[in-house]
Amino acid sequence: MVVFQILQWITFEAIIYLQVLAALAETMKKGTSFGAPCLLENVLAEMVISAVPSIEMVRMVNSGTEACMGVLRLARAFTGKERIIKFEGCYHGHADPFLVKAGSGVATLGLPDSPGVPKGATYETLTAPFNDISAVENLFETNKGEIAGIILEPVVGNSGFIAPKPEFLNAIRKITKENGALLIFDEVMTGFRLSYGGAQEYFGITPDLSTLGKVIGGGLPVGAYGGRKEIMEMVAPAGPMYQAGTLSGNPLAMTAGIHTLKRLQKPGTYEYLDKITGELVRGIVDAGKKAGHAMCGGYIRGMFGFFFTEGPVYNFEDAKKSDTAKFARFYRGMLEEGVYFAPSQFEAGFTSLAHTPEDIQKTIAAAEKVLQQI
């Protein structure tokens, strides 16, 4: 059975871009890792800096989790404060401070947190519902002068796909500035996916710090964090905040990232993703409603999701109203039709440049069949 991938983690996992493979083969002849900075790291760093509005300096790491760990330490070092706000259902990796009302696999398994995480590790982590401005204001009011920053997925991808309300990101930016706190966008999912400059370019909101991953490695393990120069200069060796990694910025990941970003620079890239993703979401949701299911869905460029509930879905509590048992039957039915979705209601979906209009129509046709059966 031929499986064409509609949902998984990174733009080019569906089909690895041939130019990336060729470039990797050449790079491997020169070495796979040197445990030190290499020229390719500078090249990718310059590409990231020129693309992402908030990033004036960037540090390469090996994963999104590492990036979020580093940026949290940096926010605390720069502000001299310890508390951090995250949103319910958002996932920022598996580091201890973030495993509080987290999304992704934590949400899929129905876990409130994780065993093995000391209470002290999450004591300074505050949570609020996504899209709830008043909840954030209340946290700042009750923790005056103690909050280092807010970290969020500008578009939630780890509770399913949840877009921000029109006023939400602007309000969060305003609140952080007024309170001397940093705004951190976790763009591990949205970076280079909603636009070449990420969600911050798409929405026109510039955070103080950003994390990246997935796409910037072209399918290889990678992560990065960056932001305003005055903040990033706190990071060693320029400053006193220590963070390092032997494999960070390794030539293979940098090579794959460089060639992936070059491909994304081509005219029409994001317009194409927007077109096929819109067709996919409308097709599946319409098919679901015609079959008598309560369904809603949404998308931005190459990122999308749908829920088995009437909606609208504005936060994790709304997302949990989805019929996850029905989603599981849908997932299994689609797999039998040769279409592979992520096996969780609480994961966003991604289309890629590898997906053709024919793939989209085949997927919709399969969904129509399965939705009638479940």
C-alpha cells in the first residue's frame, strides 16, 4: 500500500528534497561533526537573521526542547526574574519547567504533568488559557515584578490547530512591554511555515526572543533560539549565561537547513501551501458535516487542523470537547485508505511542497468515504 503523508512533523519529511540529499552527501565527505563552529553555521545563521524579524543574533542547538530550555534561562538571566507564563495546551519540549498543562503527547495521553518532575522545577511556571487576555493580566497583577516573560506558540499546534484571536497577540505584546517582561514566540512549528519570516512576520508582531526548529534543519535534528542583540549578548561566550552543545550547529544539519530555506525562498511557495491546505480543510470539514458529524477546522498557509466538535475552538479546554474516540476511528479508516495522519487529535497538520493537488483530492475522497463509515 502506498502511503502519502499528510500529517507529520516537518515540511520535507514527506519527500526529502533531492538537492538537500546531494548537498548532504558532499558535506559528509568533509566531516559530520567537529565539536566547534563551522562556516555553514554562519551561513544558516545569516539566513535566519535576515528572515525572522525578532532575531538579530541566533544560537544553534539540537532540538526544539533545547531551544526552549536555553531561551527560558536567557529570559531569566536578562530580566533578573524567575517566573514564566505559558499557555494551557502549548508544548515547549519535555524540559521540566514546561511540563505543566502541556500539549502534544502529554495531552494525547491525558497527563496533567509528568512523574519525575520535582515540584520546585515548575513552581515558577504560571499558566493561563490561550486567547484569554484577562487571565494574563491577572497573573501580572498577582505576581507584580516577578514575571520574566511569556512563552507561547503564536499558533497552537500541540492541542490541535488553534489560531490566535485577532486582538490576542497584540494584547500580549502590550502587556509584556508594560510590565518589563519578555515576549517569547516558540516558532518551532510555525517558523518558516506560515511565512518565510514565521508567524511573527505573518501577524506583524515582533517578540523579544524566538525559538526555531524542524524546518530549519531540513529533516535533520536542529533547534535555535535568537532575539534582540542586547539580550542575546548575555549568552556565553559573549556573556555570563552558559549554554553549549557538542553537536550544536553541526555541518549536516546546517547544510540541510540552508538548502531547505533556499527552496522556501522561491516565489509562490506560501501561496501554493495556502491553496492546497485550504482545499484540504474545506474538503474534510464539508465531508464531515455532510456525513452528520459535528466538525470544525482551520488553517494558515501550510498548517491546519480539525476537530470533531461544533466549535469554535479557542483554547485547550475547547479542544478537549472534540470526540477523540471518533478521531481515532477516522485516523484508522484513513490509514486503511492509504493516508497517514498524525495519530492524535491534539496535533496540528502540515502540508508540504511535496503534496500535489492530486494528493489533496485523493485525501478528500478518502475522507468522504471514511466519514460516512464511522
